[in-house]
Amino acid sequence: MPNRLPMPPAEPLLNAPEFTVSELSQSLKRTVEDAFGHVRVRGEISGFRGAHSSGHCYFALKDESAKIEAVIWKGVYVRMRFKPQEGLEVIATGRLTTFPGSSKYQIVIEALEPAGIGALMALMEERKKKLAAEGLFDQARKQLLPWLPEVIGVVTSPTGAVIRDILHRLEDRFPRHVLVWPVKVQGEGSAEQVAAAIRGFNALPEGGKIPRPDVLIVARGGGSLEDLWSFNEEIVVRAAAESMIPLISAVGHETDITLIDFVADKRAPTPTAAAEMAVPVRSDLFVEVADLARRTRACWQRGHESRRNELRAAARALPAAGDLLAIPRQRLDSAGVSLPRGLKANTHAHFRRFTAAGAKLTLRVLHGQISQADHRLTVCGERLGLSARSLLRQRRDRFVGLEVRLRASKLSNAQAQRNTIARQRERTQRLAERASRALATLLHRLDTRVANSGKLLSALSYRSVLARGFALVRDEAGHPLHSADSVGPGARVEIEFADGRVGATADLDRPGPAAKRPPSQHKSASHEAKPTPKRVGKPVDQGSLF
């Protein structure tokens, strides 16, 4: 071995100042904050579990070989247009600092944005699945557009070319009353303004000072995905879904797709096309109305001529008026001849009856009838007075007896009711105590059953097997594969691990599933090492084994 020179003993640093741990931590904190006052960091979000109970967010940013802790304070998180999500690649802007409690450095994020078009597309696709699962894109929610709206509401920028194109197209087709709600269509706060405009139009009262629109157009010109991102925000999509006024989405060009297009009642490829969907062409309506008027006039003339011909045919089939009135005229003449004789005979018959009745009406008969009636009236009056006095005495005696019985019955009934109420109160208290004990026992049993069922479900779930390092292999149709013979050469398979799925391709030189091998080959093949699946894409959403 080579000879090593002896190391001189280290000189004690007798004059070096002594620091406390807190002083050293504060010094390091000031050094890091002064050297890295403001930085932009690109990395993948790791360990994000949502906002803490305090409202702050704690997670980490990582790349292939390093990781840095990150924190977003509650006030900043609430104002963020783009929210952090697990596994998303972002560009974070903030300042570096240290946390003395655990001797580590971290970045306090003040702004967050996705890193590139791929992250935005992934976020958009995830948000689309979430909103579709809530039923916001169902066709049953779509409303029909009015055929000829009186008032059209437009949500767009007042300074762009979009509003001029819409107004010009409406003027050419069918001029209507247009209400413009000016908003920002790009940048910070634009999504909130668009959502507020949609809700503001819906909040207008019908018949108010400002007319309520019959149809809404949300429009913006073309641009990149970042420029159109405001119309992918959840607040805008939900406001469009809640709109009771039919809504036309005209965001971007025909190839631009945003989430508001799926929830809108109608999607227009361009703002000009949205104006064409909103109103018909007035000149075409004039031509159609004139054609309908001509057809109506011709139809009326044909009907009138047909009814005239039918009337003439019916008139020719009717008999002459003289023939129809000949017999009634003859009966009238015969009745006119016999009428005077009948009147005279009727008069003589009534005169004879009147004379016979008058002979019976004399003063003596009338005086006798009046005397009899007066006597009957006097006798009836005396009997009525006696009956009334007798009935009054009977009713008085009966009422006195009833009063005495009622008083005694009232006292006894009140005492009985009080006793019954006391017994029912005691019974109710006993039943309430028994019910409380029974409810507590039942809830305890149900909690125990739920806990045992949860443990049994966790024990029987195939995901616990995946968590121990095993994997589940499916074919392209999603069916589980139980043997290697069922995998053909070059077949596409999907391998599910505990934390996600990966796609793989079988070796091209392996025998097909139908090939038969001798038992010795099977035995040797079982000891061969299985090829490692080639990872071809990012993990997709975890599916179900069943």
C-alpha cells in the first residue's frame, strides 16, 4: 500500500461565532429568499390530495431526478383560474423559501398554468367526462330555438369583429332587436364574466324595462386552445346548462371544440352561422307568404265555384213552390170557412157555465161560510194557547233535569279524562325509553354489520391482490386472460396494476394460441421468463374486473 502522509490536526475554531438552531434556520431562509426571489418551475404535480382543512394546498413538483415541496396559500388558491391536479405537468411561478420546522426548502406558488397543449387537452378531457357523468350533455336537456325571436342576446367582446359580423348577418336576413352584454373572451376573469352574462340575461324579468332575450348567442373568434380556454371552464359550462333561454354556442372556427359546445342547445361553426340559425331570411318569408296567399285564393275560388255548381244541381232537383203550397193553402181556406161557427159555439158554451156558477153565489151562502170559518178559527186559537203553555212547562222541567245531569256528568267525565291522560303519559314515557334503547341497540348492530361488510369487501376485492404486486391482463375487448396460450403473436393486451393500466404488445415470434405443443415443451415453456410488457402509453383510468 502506498504510504499516506499524516493529516495535520484540525485547528479548533475558537473565534467562530456560535449560532442557535433558530438563528441558523432564519439565516438560511433569508439567503434562499434573497437569492431566489421569484422563479418559474416546470414539473409534475405529485401528492396532491385537494385543499387542506385550513384552505391551503400542500404537494410536490417533480421531474425525472428531483422533487421540491410546494404550497399554495388559501387566498391564492381561491383566486386561481387553473386548479392543480394530481399527475398534471404545470409551470409554477412563485418564490423559494424554507420551512424551519422540518429543515427543508419549498416554493410558495403564486401562479399556476398548464405546461403545453397536452396538459390542457388532458384536463379538458377529464373535465368533459366529469360533466358528462352529471348529465349536462344529455340531448333531453336541449331546448328548441324559437322560429322568429323578437330579441336576441349576444355575449361577446364589444370591440372584436364577431359582433359586427353577427349584426351584419342579422341585418341581411331579418333585422331584430339585439342586446349585447360586453365581456372579456380571453384572459384572467373572462370565464366569470361570460358566466355572469348568461345568468344576467336569464335574470331579466319578462315585460320589464329591458326586454328579456328569446335566444342567446355566446360568440368568440378563432384562436388557440389557450385563447379559447375560458369557454372550457366549469363555471361557464354550468351557467350555459342552467340557462332557461335557448343558447347557441359560436366559439372559434368549425374545427375548434370547447366544452360549451356540448352543453349548448345548438352549436354554430362560426358566429355568422349562429346569426343564420337565430333568424330566417325575410325575403324568403315574403315569397313563401305570397305563394301561400295565391294558393289560398285559388283554393277559395275553386271551393266557391264547386258550391255554386252543387247549389244549381240541388235547385234543379227541388219541386216548384206552387206545388209545395197547394195543399196547405187548401187546408187554410177550409179552416177559415169553419172558424166563425166554431167561435160562436165556444162563446155559448162558456156563457152557460158562467150562468150556472153565478146562480150558486148568494149573500146568505157567503155569510154562513164566513161564520163557520170564524168559529173554527176561535176554537183553534184556544187549543193552540193551551198546547203552547203545556209544552213550555214540559220543556222547562226537562231542561232543568238535563242541566243537573249534565253538571254531574261533566265533573265525572273531566276526572276520568285526567286519569286517562295521566296513564297515557306514563305509558308514552315508558315507550319512549324503550324506543331509545332499541334504537341505540339497532344502530350499534347496523354499524357493526357495515364495518364487517366493509372488511369482507376489502378482503374479497381483487384490488388488494393488485396492491401486493400482482397484475391483471386483459385483451383488446377488455376480457381477462387466464393463460399464455390465449395471447397471439403481436396481440395488443392491457396490464392493470394497483396504480393504473399500461398497454403492451405480445412478441411476434411466439406461437399462436391454437398451436399445440408437446407436454415437455409446455413444461419447459412454463419455466421460461415471461417477456416484459412494453409500455406504450400513459396509464388510463382504472376499470372494473367484472
